Amino acid sequence: MSFLKHLLGDLEIQFSVSMFYRSASFSEIFSYTAYRQLSQMFLAIIFFHGSEYILALATHGSSNVTLKSLLISTNYLFAMIFSLVEYFIEIAFFPGLKELWWVSNLGLGMVIIGEIIRKTAIITAGQAFTHLIRISRAEDHKLITHGIYGFVRHPGYCGFFIWSVGTQIMLCNPVSTIAFVVVVWRFFAQRIPYEEHFLRQFFGLQYVEYGRRVPSGVPFVS
């Protein structure tokens, strides 16, 4: 009987400890840290995509705009879901990682800066800015080299790169931060040369000279 009592006592202690850690992990998910960081994340996503769509409507008209202007693809949804899964796992098991507020605030600053750069690019380019690469030149298509385009050739891509990586730094997601840097950089490293092939056809030496003088805006992409 004494052995059984001792065994039951140990099991009760282990169960109590287990429930304590579970409740602690559960409380971390609904903590102020999680509320603030996730709120910032969802607001950043809603504003980014909503403003993209509104600017597309204002620039090109409703007859020329589809839901594709929201820029939400299957791969994009998968990436964002992956980042949220990482966030919940880490805040449950490594809550201290999410308390690095200087890192989180750095990410928030990147989100704001990236948003400003991209939206400035859209407004500056006007109808010359499209979400799809043009493979034939429209009659009213002009090469934009003033404003923010005088500093980087692809400020829209530059802004999105900073914004997307910033969302993960804001969440203090180390795995997703690295993944976003690699995936988004590779996407633009392939897209920019493809797009500029047509731009050189459209504008000839004017674009060649512009490309020599102004950087792309995406690191290590000439």
C-alpha cells in the first residue's frame, strides 16, 4: 500500500507540473506580447493589400483591375501560415524570444519604411506601374526616372522586400526571417532580369544608360 501511495503521489506531482507548464504556455499565447505583435502583423497585411487594390483602382480604373491586384497567391498564403505556426510554437515554448522588443520594433520600422517606398513608387509611376510584367509596349508607356526612381530602378520591389522581411523580424521569427530573405530575393533575382529584357526592348539605349546609373534596389541584383 505504501508503494502504491508513493507511486500515485509521484504521478500527481508530474501531472500538476505538466498542467502548470501547459497553462503557462497557453497564457503566453494570449499575452500582451502576442496581442501586440500579432495585431501589428495583421494590420500590416490588411493595409498593404488593401492599399494595393485601392491604388490600382484609382490608377487603372475598375474595368482594368481584378482581385489579382490584391497580390495574394497560394505561395504567399503558405508563407504567411508557416510564419504564424512558427510564431505560436516559439511563443509557447520559447516565450523569451518574443520579448526582444528592440528586434520587434526594428521589424516594425522596416514594415513602415517598406510600405512608404512601395506606395511612393506606385504613386510616382502612375499608369506605368502594373502588377504584371508588360511584354509589349503600350502607346502611353513612358520610362519613369524621376522621384524615387532616380534612386532605385525598382522601388516597388525594394519596398516589398523590406516590408516582407520586416514582418518576420517584427514577430521575432528567426526561421521565417531567413526563409523570407531567401525566397523573396530569389523571386526578384529572377523577375528583374526578365522584366528588364522587355524594358530594354521598349526604351533601348535610354534604359541601358538608366540601368548603368541607377541600382536595382534589391541587394546583389544588378
